[in-house]
Amino acid sequence: MLHLLPKIFAAIGALLGAMSCYYTVYAIVGLFATRRFAPARRQHRYAIVIAARNEEAVIGRLLESIRLQDYPSELLTVFVVADNCTDGTAQAARSGGAVCYERCDPDHRTKGYALEYLFSCIARDYGTDAFEGYFVFDADNLLNRDYVSRMNEAFDAGERIVTSCRASKNFGDNWISASYALHWLRTVRMEHRARSVFGLATRIQGTGFLFASELVKNGWHYTSLTEDRAFTADAVAAGYPISYCDAAVFYDEQPVSLRIALRQRIRWAKGHLQAFAETGWPLWKHVFTSHDAPTAFMSYDMFLLVCPRALWSIFTYAARLLCAIALWLFTKESFGVVGAALLAWAAGFGKRWLRNAVIALYVFLTERRHMPALPWYRKLWFAVTFPLFDVIGRISTVIALFSHVDWKPIPHDCAAGIDEMQTAKTAVS
């Protein structure tokens, strides 16, 4: 019976792979096309919401980039929740023109709880319907000057949830920050663009998105470690497409410390597992209960996104190795059985590494306009090390599966402004 275990895991992994074989279509379409939006007929009124914890060093730059928007300032109201702060975040937010609420609740520290509090304050003091839509940003973000105008085009076209293009403030700091930046742009090319063309739902990734006020008419109640994943799955289960606006570009700061990156990835992994436990069944059920084929497919597509497929490959390789060792120890099989298992693992690992390195080179070629000028040898180094991003993700998933994870803030100290981001892209090597 023991020797059947790796075959069972492998069969499940193969099934999940077959279920997502259409991702190849996404990659091909994303190479050539994305949805374009016509000029807006009307300028809508928006609120911009920002959850900040000890972000005094960077929040002023975000607020400055909002003030510099080519969109009518009277149609934008900025709200900040200074969440469990011990620095001057609240003062910096008010100095930058934002309406700032302060929250102190050390027992509930996720970004989702901060947003829940902020939306309750907006509903109490302004009314949720005072704004047609809500932008969500992190305090370290910077917006291109036409960001709101481009997102308004998508909103005016009837899209109720829209995400945007995520570039990096500190792409070239080291291989860690570069890996994060390549990951976001990989998602743009291999997921967002194609899903927008087909009118499907892509995924929200933490920040840089807009949604209609109707989605929070009863408040914001996504308080898990990855509130974005829960919000996405819930919206899709309710039948909402999630579009992508390629012309709207914002920047955020990536970790440069392996310790911080691992901490963040473990939190993401735990949140993704929680999101699957909470939303996996509703999404799968919606595949069969929805009344039209596009909505059913959106739920199916999102189910595969929230499904922790990496666990199956991890368990498959672990089961193969453990079974080989057990056979050698208890049945006196040749040690060659263990060697064969190790060779199979190494071959699979090498194949994935090469595949991800090639994807990184593809992203470098197709997303040059969203990157700073870098020498060719640094690009090659970042491509070769990019597969470590997914290795860290798999390790984080295993750790998250067997451990309790608390939310901790990610430090930000890159105080560059939007003009410096534009200058960094003026020469492309």
C-alpha cells in the first residue's frame, strides 16, 4: 500500500495540471493583446483608501502622487487609517491632505481589520454611497500621473472591479526585489491581459485596484491574512468579472531581505490556505449552479487559482522519497531505488528551474517599459535567480501548513517620488 501513495499524489497533481491546461491560451493571448478602454464619457467620484502602519517615511510620496493626478481633485477624497501606529503616520497623512482615522487594536492587526474599520468610519461620516467607487492602495505605492484617468475609463465602460499594472520602485536593488517585480509582471503577461480580453475575472493582488461602492454597501468584512484573495473569490462567486487596465500603472516597494521575504511569503501561503478553506467549496458549487457559461467558467478558473496546487507536487516528491527509503530499510530493496527517486526529483526540479528562468527572460523582453534601465548581465542574473521565488513559495506553503502565522508589517523606506520612477525608465538598455 505504501508504494501507491506517491502514485496517488502524482495522479491528483496530473489531474489539476490537466484542469488548468488552458493557461497556455492565456500566455499566448497575453503576448499579443490586452483590453483597451475608450475615453470616458464621464468623470466619476472616487474615494481612495489606504491602510498604513508606521509608514511615515513613505506615505507622503503616495499622497503627493495622488495630488499630481491629471484627474479633477474635487472628485477624489483620500482616506487613511493609521493602524496601530507608533510613529508620525497620522500627522504625515493629514499634512498630505488625507482624512485620517487612527485605530488602536493590537489583537486584530491584519490589513483587512484596518480596512474594515476605515470603511465603517466612511459609512458613518460620509455614507458609503457618497462615492461611486473605491481605490485601495498601500502606503508605499506611487501612481503615474494619469493613473486615475485610465482606471476611470475602465470604470466608465461598466467594469465594477478593475485591477492595474504593478511595477516596482526598487527593481534593481537585489535578486529578491527583482524576483518580486518579475512575479507581478509575469502575472500581468500570463494572466491579467488575457482574462481582460475574454471578459473573465482576474485576481486582485493586494493593492492597486478599484471597485464599485455596491460591493461594500454592507461594509468590508475580509479580515484574513490575505484579504485580497478572499475578496476576489467572493466577488467571482457573486458573478462579478474582474478586469485589468494595462494603461494604469503604479509602483510599490519590494522586500530586499530574505528574512522579510520569507516572513511575507509564509503569511501569503497561510492566507491562501485559509482562503481556499473558506471559498473553495462555494466557488466549486457555483460552477454547477450558475445560470450562464461565462460565470460558471469564471468560478472554475478562480477555484484553480485559490486551490493550493503546489502542495500536491511537494507531497508527491516527498512521498516518492520516503517510500523509496522505506522500501530500502524494510524490504531490503536495492539502494538504487532511493537513487532513482533522487534523480527523478532532481530532474523535475531542474525542469521547473529552467522553465521559470525562461519565463523571466520573456518578461524582461515584453515588459521593458515597466522596468528601469539595467545592464544585460544583471538581467541575466535576475532571470537565473528568479526560480528561487517559487522555491521560497513552496517552502513557505509547507511551513504555513503546519504552523500558526501572525500578521506582521513589511518595513518600507524607499522614499523615491513618482518623478524619479519616470526618470529611471528614460533609458532602456
